[in-house]
Amino acid sequence: MFKIEPKSGILDIALYEAGSAPKSDEQDVIKLSSNENPYGPSSKSVDAIKKHAAKVHLYPSTNHLELRQSIATCFELNSDNIICGVGSDEIISFLCQAFAGPGDDVIHTEHGFAMYKISALAAGARPVEVREDERYTDVDAILAACNRNTKLVFIANPNNPTSTMIDAACVKRLADGIPETCILVLDGAYAEYVPNFDGGAGLVHDRENIFMTRTFSKMYGLGGLRIGWGYGSKHVIDILNRIRGPFNLSSLALAAATSALTDVDYVDRCRNENARLRQLLANDLGNLGILSDTSHANFILARFKGIGEAEACYKFMYNEGLLVRQVTNYNLPHCLRITVGDETACERVYKSIQSFLENVR
């Protein structure tokens, strides 16, 4: 019998389930389970990593000034209102550590990113799950769930794993309606896949209780280096920096991210190819009777006739070397989340599901 016990809420956390990954000796396996950029990082990021590799004996910057200034220039923001973290996951964790605890509520939606609930429980707060409207964020349901104990509201827009998105008017209505003592966190992990979308930065400019998170893991292809950032009022940023470790980002991560922001042409090409192949894949699967909502991200959420069919298709694809994501832990057991890969990957996905359906229907 252990005499050392964790604080309340820790043992309620279910271990995070990552997407399947190929074994080191597996050949001809395509990983489409973690929404990674199939084209990898920009060559400018790779060059920056090589350039700085010989200097890793030196401690990295503690204030991330160069990266924050590059982010500010790229997105027309104020660098003093930016904080950088080990993926946007760490920023989410900071927010819960700083603003939520025992007796406080943290709202997330029923199909929302798992780290919202995990981070809330780790902080000792109570996660409150709110229903969605046919896989879309339901503003009215969120506002109805808010009370004097609500300290944080998390929504991803576009959402993961549903790929759906609510418009600016809906987000503004949510921002207008939450308590002034509550922070609305707009998770923009997939914002780069939406043309001319600021991820909610415009709302941050006007209000102290709106916060935006972003990442370099998706569009920029730097998931293995773990780099994210947040944008909020100087008051909130100052609080988060008080709990941020001084050397939380490596020198290689900082160099790669800073260089990634300079390769605008690469980002445009990746966005355009993703949009083209995403539509092609959704149409092809739709013709097979596998429906999906209009996606605004780099994946589609394929809906099957039932749980059994989704599980069987997952196993069939796995055996054919196609690793996609089961989303049972997101309350979507009848669905599979499929990253939009390159043209070859999308063709293999279509043919694999077509072959599966020919055998079961």
C-alpha cells in the first residue's frame, strides 16, 4: 500500500492516447494518425537546425525574444503579448496552473482536445464537458454552462478531432457572453489551414480575458521539436511567464521555428495542396458512403455506419500499412480521423477503404 498519494484529481486523468506510429523496421507504412505535415518542415528550418547543431552545448534564450519578434512580424502582433512553450500543450497547462484550481470550473466541449481536461484535472480544477451541435461548437451550450466558478473556457477553432469551425460572429458572441472573470482560450492549432484567418487575434486586442494559442507542429511540420505560442494581454502573459521554466525551449527549436516563419511560399504551397487533396479525399470517401463534415484543417473525420464498422476498418487499414486515428476517447467511436497526406497517401486511403467496404457491405 503506497503511503504517498498525489493531490486530488491526478488519478482521475486517463493517460493520453497518441496516434499509432510505425515501428522502426516497418516499410511502406504511412502514418496518418497525428495530423502531421506530410511534406515535413521547410528547408529553411532544416538548414537552421544544421547551423545551430554544433552550438547545443550553450543554453538557449530564456526570453525567446527573436522568435517572439518573428511571430509578431509574421502575424502583425505585439511581441510583448506573446509567450512561447513546448507545444501549445504547455501553454494550455500554464493557463490551468495559473488560473484554475480546487473549486473552479474549466469548460471544454464534448469532442474537444483531450489536453483541456487533462490540464484542468492536473491543476485540481473541475473539467465541465459541454455538448456540441452535430460536431460543431455550441455557443449557447457553453454560455449556459458558465457560472461564477468558471475560470477558463477552451475551444479549438477549427476543432480537433471534428475539423469543424464556427464563424467570427459566433466566436464574438461567445467572447461577449462569458463572465469577465473567465478567460476564453481560442486554440488555433489549425488556423494556418484557413485562408485569411487570424485565429482570434483580433479579439485578444480588445479584451483582457481572451487568449489565443498556436503551434508550429501542424502547418510548419515541427511537431518533433515541440514549439507553441500564446497571445494575450500583457497582464496574463506576465502571470504565465512566472510559472514558465527559463529554458523550456531548446536552441534548435527556437532556430527552426524562427526560420519557418520566413518561408511564406512553403506555407502557401502546403495550404493549397492540403485544401486540394482534402476535398478530393472527402469526395472520394463520400462516394463510398463514408461521410464527413466540411473540414477546415489538415484531416477529415470519416463517419461509418457504426462502431463495429469503424473498428473493423481501422484494423483493415492498419494491416495494409495505413495508420489512422481511432477517436473513441473523443466520444466518436463510429469515426476515424484521417490526416490528409500527400497524393499517394490519399489514393491508398481511398483504395483501402473501398476494398474494405466491398468485403463487408
